[in-house]
Amino acid sequence: MTPPDASLDDLLGGRINIDPETVEKGLVKLVLMVVETLRQVIERQAIRRVEGGSLSEEEIERLGLALLRLEQRMAQLRETFGFAEEDLILRLRLPTEFS
């Protein structure tokens, strides 16, 4: 499990591991992290639109169903590749100042 305050350097271990035995799982993890991040962004945007009243009841129903199916598929992929939900949370610590 990835610590909640892990930086990108911590996640990568300071170098890229190209071990043939682990490269596939690492690539899958990276892709799933990106997909999970996008899913969360889309979900937040959907909530804003629903709360803003800009969607019809039918659109809300379709959106809810699409988000539910996406979450179910992500759960299947996490299980298939042996990742916990916490493993796919991308936390970037970006510097506040650039030198």
C-alpha cells in the first residue's frame, strides 16, 4: 500500500525500474492511476452540473449509471491486478516556488 503522503519521487523510488518481471504491473498501475484521477475529476464535474440544475432528469440518470459502471470496472481492474483503492491515488507535491 502506498503511504498517503508519498511524493512522486517516493512512488518511483528515485529511478525507473525496468525489471521485466515488474514493468508490466508498474505500467498498469500508472495507467490505472491516471484513469482513477480522471474519473474523480469527471465525477466532481458531474456533481457540479447536477447541483447547478443544468441537466435533465434523464441526463442525470444516464450520468449516474455511467459513473457507477466506471467505478465497477475500476474495482474489477484493481482486483485483477492486485491493487488497493489507496494504491491508485495520485498525490503530487508540487513546489510552491520555482528556483
